[in-house]
Amino acid sequence: MQAILKADNKERKHRFRIWKSHPLVTYFVLAYAITWLFLGLVALHSHGLIPLPSSLISPLTFVGSIGPLLAALLLTATTTGKGGMRAFLRQWFIWRVSPRWYLVVLFAPAMVTLIVMACKSLLGGASFDLAHPSVVEELSLPSGINPWFLIIPVFLVGSLLGGPFGEEPGWRGYALPKLQERYSALGSSLILGVLWTVWHLPFFFIPGTSQSTTPFFIFALGTIANSILMTWVYNHTRGSVLLAILFHNALNITDLYFPLSLWLNWQGVVAQCLLALVVVITTGPKHLSRRPKNT
């Protein structure tokens, strides 16, 4: 029995040594494995390939959606100890940053969307209906209440239970700092943007998700552009995961309240790509910040 326990302990230590020596590779493998396993089951069920109880669909979807967060917590806890975990969690609560960055992360997506919508209208495109946003149907909001009055609670719930909280502590809180130790800020953003895009693949096979009706190329361009903008925000806010969560959620909420998406519509994606290009030119590809370090 002791021999078995020793062998098991030796194998566990060996596995953790591999995790410590290749944390980035291990992180992405774990994040993909968790998400693709759980959402893969949901996708197979949705196409009638495997039977699953309906009561399992929501839990499987939720766990799969927070794969980046779970992978980051697991790796940090097992390879860095309490000190590393405290440092990792501390990023989540960096809120003392310049007020202008709160304005950027909360309102820039809506401003860009409104500008694109105005340009489309001026060029003879169809008019947009802001009185009946898609959030009513997508989130089953109560009838009889103007959905714009509910935007703050929708935003708060989306931040805590939606994709931003399940993704950003992993993508920006864990992976981005390690990527920037090896590559420029732009290079790190591009690498992370591609991996972030591919991570979403199971969503394309689940009916009802926004990705299921979006061309992959358009989604990829939008995600990579937003990855650059996320790094720009992160590097200007002393590595604040909180601001990354707010920015990600502002992008999502804008999609729900405006009839044009910065992730999914080609006009919005082009606008985000142009904005990302301006950021790269004005701040420099090395840091995506006018200062070498997060301040």
C-alpha cells in the first residue's frame, strides 16, 4: 500500500513539475480541455448525437464557459502556492486607476457602435431600431418594463455570471502576463487573440449561440482586434482584471442593446480593427502603452 502511495505521490510531483516548467502550454491545454469537453457534450446533444437529461444542459454549458477561469485557478493553486494565489487574485481587485479608463471600458464600445450605425445611415443604409433591443428576447426580460431601464442590472449580472468573469481572469489575468514576458504586447495580443478565437469553436456548433450564425472569419477578426484593445486597457491599468472584465462585458452588452455587433457584424468588426490599428500606431507595438510598465 505504501509503495502505491509513494508511486502516486511521485507521479503527482512529476506532473506538477511539468506544469511549472510549461505553464502557458499547460494552461491553454487545460482551458481547451475543460471547455471542449463540457460544451462538446452540449453540442453533440443539440444535434441529436448523444442523449442528455435536459437538467444537465445548463450546468454543462456554464462549466464549459468558465474553462479559462477554472484552468487558471487550478494551475495557480497547484504550482505557486498561497503567495501565488494571492497575487493572482489581487489583480481582480485593482480598481484604483485613472477615471478615464472607466470611461473607455464602459462607453467606448457603445460610442464606436453608434458611430458605425450613423455612418451606415448617412450612406443610405437601413435605419436602426433602438426601442426594441434584442436583449428582451435573448435574456427573457420581464415585459412591460423598458429594457433600457434594466441595463445596469443586466450589466452587473453579465459581469458576474456571463463570459467576462469566466474568461478574463484566465486570458488576461493568467495568460497575458506570461505571454508578455516572452513577446511584445502586440505579439502577445495576436497569439492570445488566435487562441481565444479557436477556444470558441464549440459555440459554433451549439444552436442559439451568437457564434452559430456568424462566419468564423468575421468572428476571428473581431476577437483578435478586441484582444489588442484588451491588452491596451490591461497595460494602462496596472494589470487590472477588473477593468478587463468590465470592458469585455461592455462589448457584450452593446451587442445586446444595439442592432450592430462589434464581434459579429463585418461593419463593427472593421471599426474595431481600425481602432486597434490606431492604438498600435499611437502607443507602439512593444508595450501598447506609452509607458514601458503598467502604471
